[in-house]
Amino acid sequence: MTLTGSCTGAAPDSGFSRGYDGGYDGVAVAGAAPVRTIDAATGPSAGGPLAAVGAVSPAAAVPLRAASPLAARSRFASADNSIGRHYLSIGDLVTEGGETLPDVTIAYECWGRLNPTRTNAILIEHALTGDAHVVGEAGPGQPTAGWWQGIVGPGAPLDTDQYCVIATNVLGGCMGTTGPSSLAPDGAPYGSRFPRLTIRDQVVAEAAVADAFGIDYFAAVIGGSMGGMRALEWAVSLPDRVRRAVIIASTAAASADQIAWAGMQLAAVRLDPSFAGGDYYGGPPPLGGLGLARQIAHTTYRSSTEFSARFGREPQRGEDPAVGGRFAVESYLQHHGDKLGRRFDANSYVVLTEAMNSHDVGRGRGGEVAALRRVTAKTTVAAVDTDRLYLPEEGARIAAGVQRARPLKMIQSYYGHDGFLIEADQVARIIRGALHE
């Protein structure tokens, strides 16, 4: 069983090539979902799954628009060649704000085998700048190796001999799923016209993917950070479709502190002259603004203990801060800012950051306490002891509010928020425990 293939027994792979600019190669799609409207307020429309397993033949495939030769191409367009990435059309989606996003495509990767009753599927939710490439090597169209290596595979915590593991690229992203760099119906990139999204919109899109695979419920939905927001929203808004939820280093509602940090990041991107209000495709991208946003964010992702021990007041090698040189910690942050600019779209960063700011499971549901009572899934909540972005007490509040939650699990880490990605052994034990309680 290979880790880069699609789920055996699942809906037919759509089999088309799609770049980050939203351009299609014009081929018919075998196994694509018929176009329909999905409302973020009510969820997918009634009438069963989008496509039953094996039910859509090439003869019934949905033809896709060819990309306009006049449209500006995103610099992420090479990602359509990524090995292991697959694409699914879920039709039109109506956002919470009432805007219609037409012909939405979701990129996903899948490992393992979907059983005949489709009851062994697990959904992994990635963080802000993550993607569907949970495990595996870097390669064409995939600039980074998997972000949670060792978590998925035969005998791993998410054992592909037992489970079918699915990871999607989030709605609004730039790793194959419809986002601001995708082409709008007029053939030009959405850019500033892309609608504002919420975490709830993203979960509605993921539910449509589950429908397409004929998955009535997930054996587990697992996520950290922004992915934890979506995992919790799944459990709150679709309680009958989640048997277990694992929420790591996250929160039930974005706090004033988190929104403040995010606001500085948004300002950094928008104040870059190259951002051009979000319509920079075809011109130089706002790498300076995106890089600065990442530096701000990365400061919140690591602990002050690590920064003090690792960098202290040391100058960057060969530089003297007294005459305009950098401290080592400044060089480190600039490196991470530059690195993100090479692989991520600034508009997606803005859209996804705003979606995180929107996160509040209690909004319109009688408050956080009432919302958490809706969760019926067996729930495991974990926090990182040195996390200064999503404080451990925020995880404790979720664990206390969910009726079937286990006591809060604490990840001991030197690394702050990023401990949920770095402390692989501890995370593996937490996931195994969550699945086998």
C-alpha cells in the first residue's frame, strides 16, 4: 500500500490538472461532482452524496473551463504537477456572508483504504500555511516535505492498514484548492474580489468532500492550530458526522490577543505597495509584506524560553548590531519570512488569517458554553505548555465544556506553539490514545 496514492475504494479521482491560478487543462472530469449550491449556513443540500462510489463514469463527467490565455498566471501554477495530489469539484458554495463562490475545487491527498461501509475515514486539518501534504517528500509542485511526518502510515498513529486518511487543502488556500489566486469565471484571478471566508465556510466545503466520497461520518477529525479550529467546528456544527475529535493547540474562539497579532500581520501585507489591494497577479508579489507578516507570526509560534536560550543577545555571525548589523534572532525571523514568500500566496494568507479571526463556535449559537454542549464526539484536547499564541487555558476551556472530552492533555515543549508539530512522539501518543480509548 503506497502512501502517495488515493484512497482505494473511494470516489473516482477527478484526474485533471489544475494550477494555483485556477487554470484548467480543459479535459472532462471523471468522478467529479455535479454542480450544486452549498450554503454555509445550512450545509450541503439534501439528496445524498455528490457522487456515490464508482457511480460517475467518464461519459457523465463535467467539462471544465479552459484557462484564459490572457489571464495573469500565479507563480504557484507548477503545483498542478504534484505527485499524490488529487482534485474534486464540489460545485458552488454560498458563504456565510451571502456571496456565491462558483465551481469550487478542493485539492486533497489520501492514504489507506476506504472500507465498504465507508466508516473508517479520518480527516486531518492543516494549519494556516500548511496543506494536504501531511506526509511524504518534497517534489515537483510540492516545495516542502510532509508537515506531520510519522503520523500517517502502516503502523503509525493514523494506521493506514486500519484507516483511510484524508487531508484537504483548505478553502481559500493556494495549494490546489480554490482561492484568491484561482481564476474567476471571467478568466482573471479573483484577487481582491475573492469573498471573505469563515472557518464555518471551510468546514461546509470539507463536508461536501465527505459527501463526494459517500462518507456519512468521520471516525475522527484531527487538527492543530487553525486545523484545530476546523476540527472543533466540525464537532459543533455537524455532531452526527464526527465520532472522535482531536483538537491540538487551538481555541474555541479567537481571542483579542490573537486578533491583535493577526491584525499586525494583515497590515504588514496590505501596506506593501506591491500588494496593490490584492490585485498583484502578473506583477511583483508583495514578498516584503508577506515576509514581515510571517516574522510577526513566527514570534508567536515559538517560546521566549527558546529564543533566550538559542539566540540571547548574540549578533548574527559576521555582523555587528552596533553599526547596523543584525542580532541572530532577527536573522532567524527574516529567514523564515523569506522562506514563506517562496511557497505561499499573500492573498491566501490574508483570507485565511481573516477566517481565523472569525472563529467563534458560540457565534449565533447562544455562546461558547452552549455550542460546546452540542458536541457528541469523544473528544481529546491537547495544549502546549509553552504556547503563547493559544494558551493552555483555552484548551482547558474546551475540554471542560465538551461532555465527552477527556482531561486536557499537555504537550511538554521548549518550542512554544510549534510544539504540536515538533513533539512528534508526544503527539503520536495523544492521537493513539484518542483513537483507542
